[in-house]
Amino acid sequence: MVRANDSDRIVGSFLLRHQRETKEAIVAKEISIGAHGEAEETVQFEHTLTSHHPQLPPVYSTPDMIRLMETAAFRALQPYCEGDEITVGTSINIEHRGATGIGSHIKAEATLESFDGRFYTLRVSAGDDVQEIGRGTVGRAVVSISKFQEKMKNRKR
């Protein structure tokens, strides 16, 4: 695994694809350590614990914070995808460290930290205008939407 402090050079490329006509490998765009994405939102009632259960306080929920972090990670990698490729989440390791309420402006950031040949690990954080409210890492992998949908269609239930 290559880590950000090992090198700031290009660390990986998305899916290796084979051209049927020539059988030569085509490598999609490469991604540099440090690729960055952001996502922002203002906390609304539907983002709070209260929206899930009326006895809980009206604070920003952990699932909504993670969703925003995942969106930032998606945005960090999506510019490097080609054709019908997208990135999908494969792992999360998040700490929710601070509470914030309705009306707060939340900004999530994601920075590519490592690539192990298949999975990308991004360092993520989220904060309001006062404090960091969460941090951790998320993992992502590249998939072809058409291949993914075909695989899902062919799954035995």
C-alpha cells in the first residue's frame, strides 16, 4: 500500500481494461495522492436525530454526516472516472466528535491518502462554522455501472 507520506506521485489508476481487437491493456486516468473533494449543506430538520425519533434531540445525525463525507469522497475521485465508471463506498471508519444543530452550515472534505491496487482510501472530515464535528477514513472502489447492473440482474435470489 502506498501512503501519502511515502510519495506524492501518482499512485494508481482505475480499472485495467482490455481492448478486444488488439488485446492491449488500456489504463484509465491516474490519480495523485492528495486528490480533494468537498460537499456542503445546511442542517435541516430531516438531517436530525429528531426526524428519526421524536424523543431524540434535534442535532445533526451521524448517518447524515457520513453521507456528506461520502459525497465529498465521490467528488474527489469522480473526475478521474471514464465512460460509465463511478466510485462506490467499500468501507467507513468515522468518529462523530461534536454536535451541531438545525441551521448550521456543514462542510465535508475528502483527500486521497492511499491506493492498494484495488481500493482507494480517503481521509475525511466534517465541520460547522465553529468546530470539527467528525473525521475518519472512507474506502472506495471503481465500478462500471453497466457491469454492476448486469451483475445485480444476474444474481440469484
